[in-house]
Amino acid sequence: MSSLKRYLDKLMLGKTDNVLVQLFRYFVVSGFSLVMDFCTLFLLTEVFKIHYLASSVLSYSIGLVINYYISVNWVFGTRKYADRRKEFTIFVAIGLAGLGINTLVMWVCTGLLSLYYLVARVISAAIGYTWKYVARRLVLFRK
């Protein structure tokens, strides 16, 4: 049982530079951020009657801030920049590129393919997850 505990501790606790552990953690963080994004998207679109593309931008922004905070404190062990404002600015720039991808995929899936906007969000999330992890790992969180 102690080897299982050590494995779980390595997976869940402390800073790490292990790429597989980071991938797992980033998946968890992105999943949580996506749930917050989805809830906000649904609330803004269905309750407040804001257009789905505008709602998508606002909900994505909330997910981005959540993702940054958890990523720098739990996912990535190495931080390339000591200046947190610079780091956050680059993190947001990568996120804005992801937002562009998200908005384009949302528009194509919903506007052109007539998919339900929440289905389109799942598709855009899968594409965006890959982009953001790779870009952030290479630009921000490696030695």
C-alpha cells in the first residue's frame, strides 16, 4: 500500500517537471476550468440572453484566470520567468490565441454546421487544450 501512496503523492502533490504528471494535472485543471467555462457560458446565454459568441468570450476569460492560478501553483514545477506580470501576460497571450481558435471553432460548428453551441464548445475545448498545453509548456514552464 505504501508504494500506491507514494505514486499518488507524486501524481497529486508538490511541484513536478515530469511531463506525464504535468499532462495529467493539466487535464484535471483544464477539466475544472472547462466546467466553470461551461456553467458561465450556459448562464450568460440562457439566463441573461447574451449572444453565444459574446458569452463564449466572457466564459473563456473566467476559465483562463482559473487555469493560470492552478497551473502555476500545481501543474508546472518550473517557471521560466521570475516576473509574474510578464508570465501572466504571456499566459494570457497564449490564451488569447486559444480564444481565437475557440471562437472560430464555435462559429464554424454552430454557425455553419448548425451544432448546438455546447457541443461546439466541447469540440473547441479539445482543440484548444492541445494548443494551450504545448504552447505554455514550451514558452513558460520549462528550464
